[in-house]
Amino acid sequence: PFDLVILENGQYNEAWPYIHNLPGQPLQAAKDLQAKRVFAVHSAKFALAQHPWDEPLTKLIASNRAHNFPLVTPMIGEVVRLKDSTQTFKHWWLQLE
């Protein structure tokens, strides 16, 4: 098992299944890895794919209801204490237009 896994979560497209994870796949990977926490990366910074910029994080939160992983989803520039398993993160992307 892993204390923290850093998994790509964004810039996906059904046409690119071997390049980027589709929604739900990062959490399944975390489950397979027996992760204690999931740090979602490669989302909410710039658009490479056709989905809205905040869709990967929104779908990750929705999918996580079934898994209940502590998610590491910092706002750009926010300090992440990698060894602090009690650190929590706001759903900052929901407050932006």
C-alpha cells in the first residue's frame, strides 16, 4: 500500500484512452494501489481537451463518494504538506466562474 499516490486526472478524451485517464480511472487505480490519499494532477490549469476546465475535479469529487479517499486538490500555489494526512482542501473550483 501507498501513503500517497499522485495520479493524472484531466485533459482526457474518449479518443485518447491510452494517453490520459478517463473519469473514474484515477480512483480505481488508487484502490488497486491500496492508496491512503490521492493527489490529483494534470487538471484545472489549462485546457488541452474538449471538456470544461473544472470537469475533471468535479467528476473526481462525485466519483470519490463511492471510494472515500482523502483527496489532495490544492489551488494553484497552495502549499501541500505531503506527510500531513490530516490536511484538507476546499473545493476551490466551485467558487470560480
